[in-house]
Amino acid sequence: MRIVLLGPPGSGKGTQSQRLIKRHGIPQISTGDLLRAAVAARSELGLAAKAAMDAGKLVDDSIVLGMIQERLAQPDAARGFILDGFPRNLAQAGELAKLLAKLGQPLDAVVLMEVDNDELVRRIGGRRTCRNCGQVFNVFTSPPPAGEPCPRTGAEHDLFQRPDDNEATVAERLKVYDEKTRPLADFYAARGLLRRIDAMGELEAVTARLEAALAAQAKADKPAAARKQPAARTRKRKPAPKQAVKQSKARKPAKKAAVKAKAKKTRAKGRTVVRAKTKVATKARRPVAKKAAKKKAPARKVARPARKPARKTRPVGRKTGAKAKRHR
Ligand code: AMP
């Protein structure tokens, strides 16, 4: 499964990705996470990206594309992936298509998660991340469960608010989304990949809608021929046995007729008829007698004496007749 989760900041792309990872066993690739890691590591790339991130602007395409290319080449991405926060403009979408075509791994679905602007601002305002395990919570909608410690430290989660989740930057990020990212909906709709879901409401309900959208897209993706195949096969296969039955039925009377005609000819030749008939009958009986002999020993005893007198009678009869002539 190779999918893109599309949606404004705060629409729940990251949260739903975490759930898809557990269900489908494919990695989430978030350019936001990769960029934050680069900033934290103070790498050259991170330093180049930081200013744009702090201002709520998009980071340069060349930086993001380089990171994505490297990440998609890792072995875990061969099984599939969830792209979260990438692509974010038409240029990135075009480059992604080229890259995936090269890898022979085209996208299966793009899901657009739709949320009201007021709800987005409320969600982003409550978003907090654990400094130690990286888990994301929302102090309004999904706070850390009481008594559940951080799996890294065993202590309480050490929560902090992302620097770009402040009011001013959020307004800029939403503006950038409308201008640069929203047009991707038409881009993917034109390619038959887009599914829209209502991403408002309970987490579970949104996950159910997301899974339903992915399933519907997977069904629509199957080529029409592949979907019709079973029906087509049944239609082709059915007449075959009928024909076979007809043919075998037709052949049987022909054989019978041939045997009858042969019998008629032989009957016309007087005594030869009797021999011919006896031969046919004997041939037919032999395998049965052999089988019976293998199974039951007494069957042989019964079969042999039954045939012998019939053969003896005729030659004896003939010789007797000749001898009688000579006597005369
Ligand atoms: P996110 O965590 O997806 O909200 O991203 C946080 C910030 O990282 C964004 O506001 C951008 O500055 C930057 N960023 C993330 N993904 C991209 C991308 N695909 N293209 C450009 N900038 C990005």
C-alpha cells in the first residue's frame, strides 16, 4: 500500500498515520519529522530548513526532495509507505510521480482529510509532543492517559509545544496550505487517486472512514478485466463439459453400430460367426476374470471349466466327423 495523506496542518495526518502503521505494517514518512530531526541534529540541511519552518513557509523543494529520495530507497519502504506532509506543492507532486515511476512503485491512493478551519486552530493550539518518546498528544482531545508513563524514561511524559504551532505561524501555514497544497486535490483527482474523508469527530470514526476510503480505492484500482475474470471463466468453462458429454454419447452408438455390423457379417459366414462371437466375448471377459482372480481365488476355478468344454466340443466334433468319413 503506497498512500499520501493530504490535509491542512492539524487535520490528523500524523495521528492517523500512526494507526495505519500498526494495522498495515508499513512506515510513515513525514517530511516535517525528517526536517525537525535535521534541525535537532544541527546538520547543514537542518540549518538551511530552519528559517522557513519557523516562519511557517515551505522549505526549499530541493532539500525536501533529496530527503524523500533517500528515505524511499530504504528497504522498509519497499513494502509500501504512508507519505505525511509530502508532497506539498505541484512541483513536488510531479517529482514524486517521476521518482515512483522509476522505482516501479506508483501511488495507490491519496486521501484528503477535511477539517474546518476553527477546529484546525483548536487542535494545533492543544498539540503537545513528548520530548523523550516523541509521542504526540492533544491537551484538549487526547491528553496522555493518567498513570501511563513515557516508555523511554518510565517517568511522566515531558511535553512541549512545537515552536511553529504558535498562533501567528499557524495562520501562515494555513495560508500556505490553501495556496500551494490544496491544488494537489485536483492534481490527484485527475489521476483517479483522490478520496476525500470527513476528518472531524472521534479518532476511531476518522480511522474507520480512512480505512473505508483506502478499501474503496483499492477496489476501484483493480482493472475491470481482473474483476470480471471469474465470471468470464465460468461462462467459458461451462459449455465445455456439455460438449464432451454430447461427443461421448454420440460416439457410443457409433461403436455399437460398428460392432453390430461386424457381427452381422460374421453371422452370415456360418460357423465363423460362432468363433468370432466367442473371441469377442472371451477378450471382453479376460480382464474381468484376471481381476477377479487377483481378488478371489475361487473366481478362477469357476471361470476355467466354464470355457474349456465349449472349445473342446467343436474340434472334437470336427475330428469325429472326419474319422467317421474315413471309417465309411
Ligand atoms: P509538518 O510537520 O508537516 O506540519 O511540517 C512542519 C514544517 O516543515 C512545515 O511548516 C514546513 O516548513 C516544513 N515542511 C514539511 N514538509 C514539507 C514539504 N513537503 N515541503 C516543504 N516544506 C515542508
